[in-house]
Amino acid sequence: MKEATKRSIFRWIHIIFGIPILGYIYDSPSDTPNYASAIRFVFLPVLLVSGCGCGKATSFDDFFRRDRPIKVPA
């Protein structure tokens, strides 16, 4: 898969999962406890991971690469 395609996928995931957080911020305070746990445990972690993928897609792949040598501090 091309890097541009990966960034595009991460960007759309980031946009879609950011919409409920805007609703959480701008909704009335009486309704926010109803879906606060979904924001905290589902939408925010997905938003953080997709944000890392948007900007650092190439280095994100390098982080999980298996063929690099392990450096042991002396």
C-alpha cells in the first residue's frame, strides 16, 4: 500500500472519530455523562493513534519493523 493511501485512510479515520468529540464539547452539560465513557475509552484512543498515523506514517512503520538490530546500552 502506498504511503499516500495510508495517510488518507488515517486522515479520514481521524476526521470521523473527531466528530463525536466535538459533540461532547459543545453539547449541554446534562447530556455529557451519557456518553463520556465512550469518548474516553473508544474515540479518544482511536483519534490519538490515527493522529500519529497521519503525520508520521513512515516512521510509524519503522517503529514496528522487525529486521533492525537491537541496540543494548553499554
